[in-house]
Amino acid sequence: MRRLFPVTEETAAQAPAGSPEGETAGAHAAHGPGENREWSLAELAAAYAYPEPAPGAPRPWLRANMVSSLDGAAQHEGRSQPISSATDMRIFGTLRALADVVVVGAETVRQEGYRPARARAEFAGAREAAGQGPAPAIAVVSASLELDFTLPLFTSPLVPTLILTGAAAAPDRVAAAEKAGARVLIAGAGMGVEPARAVQALAGLGHTRLLTEGGPRLLGQLIAAEVLDELCLTVSPTLTAGSAQRIAGGPSVAVPHRFELVSLLEEDGFLFGRYRRS
């Protein structure tokens, strides 16, 4: 069964026609009990639309997309695919199609075998209308720049891959990255990347619809720096046990950050929640 649960009846009723909330309420009506069909890409795009930018210079909006098992594992045997689903991957693709840039940690690039984002014909018109290129750029966060620059992520992207690093990065590795066609952005005073500077560096290129896919270490840094605006979390109806990482790692924050539920989708026991910073 595929269902969408509005946050409250009041918010669903107040949503103006044509707004993301209004589209979401319509999707709820279309998926009544017992009806079993795929959500259309248009319905998913409406349910996960970025907030409308304010007049003037738009503020960057950083959302994360992660998956977790019931017992809190973000991965199984180092990869997220075993706890994912076909619908989770449709939402994954939709979130990418809505974004200007996808921010990802270097270790996740290595483990998940990251490839360039591809153009999606279904989203071509919407991206053009929003002033976006044919596909989002991939921005890799790396202090060491110890990356394989012969991978397709660097040799054949539709748009040049970005690398976020610190000012103290090894010059020979920076040169190797640039020779491979990547654009290196300095977003930290030392070896590492400072999350707030990373967000501003991307915004300086016109990338204000930001999406991060982790991994856990990077997401933990973004949370600690208080630059994360939204979390799209898939709760997988699986149990893994073991010692897998949670969706966010690193030191704990002094006070837990409170997020509010915006929408919740369900399909075959998978829950797809969207939370915004309160």
C-alpha cells in the first residue's frame, strides 16, 4: 500500500492551490486505502519541493537525504543499498533532480562508487525554468584529496565535479584534481572543511538548493555546525544488528536540535519522512 499522511488536517486544508503542500494533499487523495500504484515523479517533486526563495539574494537551503534501518544502521556491510528499496531510490533520484549540487564526503564516494549525476528528461523543463543546468554538480568534501581522478565522476561528468577542501591541502593534490577537470573550492582555513564556509562557497557559484547524501561523518559535521535546514529520512523496515554507523556521527551536540515533521509517506512498511529545522 502507498499512502501519504498529511502533517495535520489543518495544514492540509490551509495549503494554497499550487503550493507544495497543496500538491501533497492532492497526492494523498489519489492514494486511497487499497490503491497500489507508483507515485508519479511530479507528485514526488511537489512533496519534496524546496522552499520558495525570498526576494533578493536567495538563502542557501541545505537538505540531507539518508536511510536508516529500524535499529539505527545507516549501512549494511558498508553500503546503504541493502536497506533501501525501489521507492527509496525514486525519491533519491527526485531529490537529486531538484538540487543544484549534491554534497558528499570522500569516503562515501569511495564506498558507494559515486558516479556523475545524470540528466533526467522528466525534469528537464522544470530545471530549465528554475535556472538550473541539466544535472546537479557533485561536490566532494575532502581534506586530503586522496581521490581516484580516473573515475567517471571526474573524467566524464555532465557538469564539472567540485571538490571542497581546506587552504592547507597539499598543492600537488590540488593540481591533480584541477588537471582531472575538477574545480577546487577552498572552504576552510586549515586541512579540513568548515561547513558554513562550504555552504557559502557553493552559494557563491549560484548553488542555493543544496543536497547532501552523507556519509555519517559529514552529516555529523553539518549538524554540529548548525547549517542543516532539512532532513529527508527513509526508515527501512529492516534490522541489521552489528556495529554499522548511524546516519550521523562525530561528537554530540550540546543541546539536541529540534526538527519538525513536514510530510510522511509510506510504502510497503518503508517510511519516508521530511523534517525541517524548527
